[in-house]
Amino acid sequence: MKKCFMPLVLTALVLSGCNPSRGKGIVEDDLIKHNIEDKYRNFYEIFVYSYCDSNGDGIGDLQGIISKLDYIQDLGYTGIWLTPIFTSSSTHKYNTTNYLEIDPSFGTMSDLESLISECHSRNIKLILDLAINHSSRSNAYFQKAVQAHSISKSGSTLPDTLKGYEDLYSFYDTAEEASNANTERSPQIVPGQDFYYECNFDNDMPEFNMDSEMFWNIAEEIMSFYLNKGIDGFRLDAVKYYYYNSASKTQAALSRLKEIANSIKEDNYFVAECWASSGIISGYYTNSSIDSYFWFPASVGSHSFITSSTNLDGAYKDSYLRGYSEMLVASGDKIPAPFLSNHDMSRVGTGNEGLTKFAYGALSMLTGSTFTYYGDEIGISASVSNSDANARTHMDWSDTNENETIDPGYGQATYKYASVKEQLEDEGSILNYYKKANALRNCIPELQRGVLSSTFSDEEESYITMVKTYNGSSITIVMNFSQTKSIEFNCSQLRFANSLLALRDTKINIKGDTCEIPALGIAIFR
């Protein structure tokens, strides 16, 4: 069992008037905590193409990621999610040409094996992005399926080598069938043929037919291949499109995928993307055996219960408690997966350093496995209103452009804050705030795993309190949502444990039974 070291940092605290009745008095949390070995982790999403270039070709690669594992570990991340790494013609790789090969621009299968080994030596779990609902038209599966369906449609006998392929993808034999199809986008005609194929995202992303037994044989082959290499699980892409507008069939398919994985490697972790409202995601938690679903109501946007509460000076702080409670109820005995942004969304970074930090602090107080998108830790900001590529730009490692990648497409982002190298040296940086937040999650079990046993909010106050309990142990969290004013909190029955302070040159002041928490400050008590 790993141990987590939490450095003793007293520079931000003024400790006075300690009440002897509080046992140890007001001190930082215990220096050493056990990091529990389970599926609750701090995950770090890497868009491989743009992360770190190890060979100077301008494209991120697996060796580049290996070279940054110490950095990722030092930040306190205990899990990594890689966007697709299989052969593909695109920068994002969601249109897979071959699921059992690594895209040459990213490296080799040997590189992946090295990455798995290096991750595990650092107690970091590694999960792969699996877009199993669609492939590329260049995939041999699709090409064989087109050939088989054409033969079958003509009434001819299929050769043994093509049997089963005829219904591997969702085909429509006539224009009328295609026009009446229940799909996100209109089915497209297969080039050189007189029938159509379903493609909900892009013309080069034909949808598999999950009613085909051959599909399930292929899915098992892919998962078995990577799980046996040591991969710890999968992120499932766009799951609500498995059976478009049929949640029950989709949920059954998801459970079947999980059951197959369990039969191969019992200790695995699945997180699925169901980009939908809380009510829909709740149904997926209830009716499938997937470990986690990304909790989109927490992510950036006008309806985010995190950013809507943190950006408005406490006016909507209650939305944070409501959103948090709703997430816990929806996930039940499964693992919540809250996050702020990802490769398809606008960046969480803003022009306000304090608010950028505090949003991550608010995320870090939530139960579950959190997911952080690379670059958020240095405050990169971008809008995807005109292009997803804006959220997929290079990581700013240093002012020398070392390991920097070439931005995909016409991606544009704002790099207002310093590079990784400079922020590491700045105690008050966004990066070091992220690092402290992750350390707290790794060293205080109640943060990742606790249930809400009580909450407090008063419309006259800018703060909320939450009591979280895990295995009979409780912590009290006080969050000050005001951007300008400190608050006073009666801590007579509590022992100060630690804090997250978003604003520079602020500190926790404790005098007698009163704890003064600065604007955008979070204090944790036992």
C-alpha cells in the first residue's frame, strides 16, 4: 500500500490562541496518510497529438508522455486517460483504421508497453480511449462489410471469409430507409454502391451495428489485447449513440462490454461519455454496470454547477451544493466522475487567476474520480465556438519551446499565464494550486470517497460548509465564494487540517474560536 507524503506548510497560516481542548491544537493535517488502492483517482486527460513531442517532428507521442510522467506524478495525478492512439488519418484519431496498431506518428506498440510499465511503477493507472461505436471507412472491417453487404444484397452466396460481415455496420438498402433512419445525421451513400451507411459524427465514421455478433467478437478481441498488455481500463466514447435514441439497448450493450472486460481482467475501470443532462446520466448509472460516467453538469458552461457558483461572487453558491448532491444521488454506489473541461469543450482557464484556481478547488472537494484536461493546470484558455481544434493546442512547457507540438488544424488558444517551467517555480501559480489540491485529495480519504452527511448555507453569507464522512471519519469543509471579502467561521469544536487559497498574499487567521478565511479560500477541519 502506497503512502502519501504531505509537506508541512505553515507559511500561509497565522496560528494563535489555540484552544487546548482541541487535542493536537491547530496544525496542518498529519504528514503521512495512506493512499488507498481503489478506483478513486485523480485522472489527467492527454490529447496525445498536442502534449509532448520527443523526436522533433512537431507531433506529440508516447515517448513524450513517458518523459513527463514524473511531472504528472508530482502534480498528484494517479491516473491517465489517453485520447485514441490507434492508427487513423486524423489528428484526434477517433476514426480508427486499425484498433490493434499504434499510429506511427505516436510511436510503436513497444512504446505503449513501456508507458504502461512506467505508469505502474509510479502507481498511475492508464486507461485508453475506445471509440467502439464507429471506425474509419478505411478500416478493413468496413471495407469487408461493404463487400459482404453488396454480395448479400444482390442475392449471391457469401464466401466463408465474408460471412458475418454483411451486417457488421448499420446499413440502409434504399434511399427511403436512409431518410427514415433514426440517426443524428443523415446516412451517407457508400461510395460506388447503391446502399447507405449510418454516420452520426462524420462521413469517415461509419457506425457499427451492435446487434451483430461479429461486432462483439471484435470488441472482445480489442479489449483482451490491451487489458492483457496491462492497460487498466477504457474511456468509452459517445455511448448514447450506440443505439441512437434507445437508452435501454445502449445500457445493455454497455453492461455487456463491462462483463467481457471483467472476464478478461477483473480489476478494470470504465468511464463512459454520455453527454447529456443529469437525469439521463442518472439512468445510465442505474441501468448499466459501468463504473463511472462523466458528470457533464459540473463541466464548463452556463449550466455548470461549479463555474456558475464560483464566478458570481457567492450569489449562486447554493447551486454548488445542489449540483453536488444531485451527482451523489445519481451515481449511487458507483463512482462519480466530475470534470471541468475536455478535448471537445472550451477551456476552463479565464483571465482571472483567482477564479481559475477556485474552480479547480471546488472540483477537488467533490467525491469521485476527477478528470483534468492537460494544460488546464497552467490556465490555458480557449473557446470551441468555431473549432474544436482550439481546445487541442500545444502544451507550453517552457519559454524555449522545448517538446512543443504544432497545433492541429487552425487551433487557437490564449496562453496568458507562464509556462510549466515558470509556474513550477512560482509558489502562487495556478499549477501549484492544482498540485496542492491533488495532494489533499490523495492524502485525505474523505475528499475522494466521502458522502455528504450535512451541509450549511445562508443567503446572507458568502460561504458554505459541508461535512463529508468516510469509514466513520469526518471532515468539515468551509468554502468562501466571495471574490473580495473574508469570512469568519466558528471552529471551536474543530481542528484545522489544511487549506486551499486561490488569491495570492492571503492567509488563514485563527484567533481563539474564530477562523478567518480569505476571499476564494477553502479551509478543511477535522
